[in-house]
Amino acid sequence: MDVLQIAESIIDKNLSNGIDDAFFVLDLEEVKRKYEYWIQKIPRVVPYYAVKSNDDERVMKLLRDVGAGYDCASKKEISQILNLNVDPNRIIYSNTIKQVSHIMYAAEKGVDKITFDSAPELEKIKQHYPNAKVVLRIFNLGFKFGCDHEKEAPKLIKLCKDLDMNLIGLSFHIGSFTNDHTVYVRAFETTRKLFDYAETLGMKLNFIDIGGGFGGKDLSVFDNYAASINAGIEKYFPSNDVEIISEPGRFFVDTAFSVATQVILKKPSEDGQIYYYVNESIYMSFLTMFLYKVNLKFSVIRKSKKEHEPKNLLSSIWGCTCNSMDKIIGDRMMPEVEMGDWLVFFNMGDYTTATSTKFNGFNSLNVFISDDIENL
Ligand SMILES: Cc1ncc(COP(=O)(O)O)c(C=O)c1O
């Protein structure tokens, strides 16, 4: 069964039980396919799944079973992963801004790979987790995170030595700031220089974390990044004694989730368009899509009884909260639908369930996989 068939079965079963809530459909096989693709394309780089992108337990268990690690940003994320019986060794605590109690929790649980990008954060880690294996995050592309690789990084490496902290390596997160995939070759070159500098201080680094930011919708884009990453590794870190990891989030989940929403109101608007209102919202699953102006794709499942010849009309799709900004799609030609029809939006896995709020009393949505249909 494809996603639309699964969604329709869930809609039918739910409606027969009086349930008309929006819901997610998760294709776990897609997550697995992505993992296999990653391993095939960049075998030297072990993915540590960025839990922040989507903390669905079935996704995290699947990734555990195939051998991934995890990038956690907080105590809660670390505990979620440890509760899945994952070895603390397979976790990196990658948030460069940490609360003391969260550092102490990591220390208690033996999650020892911890990222920092400033002297005060390093001193905080020294005080509360002196045996941590620290990882210095370089490059400050957006100012909030990272440090300048020329001016600050050498000083921070030296500070690790002075504080007798176990600096194991460097990290960077180029993310989606650039479309220039060759940036990875230059990043590995910089990393090599800093490794060499550390060696002059008698410190042997053996760990690199290349961050996340890889989209999973267009694999030809990923292929370009993979080629650049492989070229950088081959040129600057050919030997296997350096462990290389990454923190991909959306790569694994973006295409694996779809959200099915019901059209709960249709009305003509004074500006000549048709306005549709669905039981979803920018305060629920569509926040990230709204902020980043993502071009949303959807298909229609017709459930209304109204017979007509569907035509394309200028339309907008609004969310169900009372906020007047809550518009999911604006001013687009789309097939005419009716109240009671369903719209299934694709590529909804990354930063959707994870950023959903309870605004206006709407709860987070159920996530179904095909196996769940039998148990509805
Ligand atoms: C440091 C770091 N690592 C990993 C990620 C995951 O990014 P993505 O889901 O785009 O792969 C992020 C996202 O913000 C990040 O800031």
C-alpha cells in the first residue's frame, strides 16, 4: 500500500469510530532506505541521528538497530535515548550551550562526548564533568554557535591543554547555510590544520563531527555533498585512526512522514479566492514550513459526498487556530475540494512533530505506520 492508500484506510476506520483528527503516516522503510543510502555514499562517516529533528520512538529504535548513534541537545533527549538501551558511547551531547544540571546528568550517565565553542563553557564542563571528552565546534557561520577557526580555535585548543581537559577533536555544522558542496573539502583542510596545531602542543586529536543539514528530498544534492565529503576525507584524513561522525536529522525523516488533514471549512473570500480551513496549523506541524517558506506538496483524498467536476481555482489553505497569520498555503491554483475531503501533505518528517505547540488547545497528532491500521 502506498501512503495515500494507508491514509485512506486510517481515515475510514477513524471516521467509523467518530474520529476526524488529522494524523501522520510514517513510512519506516523509507528511514531504513535513507540509512542504507548514507552508508553506501559516505561509509567513513557514522551518522549520529539529530534527535531534535523528530523524536518518534520507532524511528529512533530503527536507527539504533541498524547501528546509528545520536546527537542530543538536552537532558531530556539524552534520557530518551538511554531509555532505548543505547550505549552512552553512541551519543554526542552536541549543544554548545548547556545548563549545569544537564552536564551533571551526562556525567552521571557516562555520556562523555560533549561539544563546546567558548572558554566559559569549557570551564563549566571542567568544573562539572572534568573527565568529559570535549569536542571544539569551529566556524561561526550564524554567530550564535561555533568559534572563529583562525583567531579563537587555537586559543581554545591551548586552553584545553592548560585546563588538562581531554580534547578529542573538532566539530562543525555547515548545515543549510550554503549550496556550495565543496565547502566540505575546505572544512576538512581547516580541521587538518587545527589537528596539526594541536599536535605541536602534544595533543593527539582523533575525532571529527561534520554536523548535519543534509536534506533528504533530492538525493542528487546529497550525492554532491557526499562526493565533497569523501574527497575531503581522502585528502586530509586518509587513515582510519580518525573517527568521523555526522549529525543528520532531516535527511532520515523528511520524506518518511506525511500528514493527513481534513478540510473543515470551505468558503468564498472577498478577494475572489476560495478559502479552505484544515484541522492543522502553523502552530502545529507547519511551523518550520511557514518560517522557511517551504513549497508544500499535497494530494487530495475525496471523502465528501458532493458530486462535481473538480477544477483548478485560486485558493488559500488556512490553519485552524484563531491567529490571523495562520495560513499554510496562500494564493495558489489548486484543485477544488469540499468540506470533508482530506489533504495529505508529503515530506513532513523534519521539525514538524518536534516543534508542534499546544496553542488553542490542539494536541499533537497521532503517528500511524501501516502495521497500526489493523489495531485501530
Ligand atoms: C549542530 C547541529 N547538528 C545537527 C543539526 C541537524 O540538522 P538537520 O536536521 O538539518 O540535519 C542541527 C540543526 O539545527 C544542528 O544545529
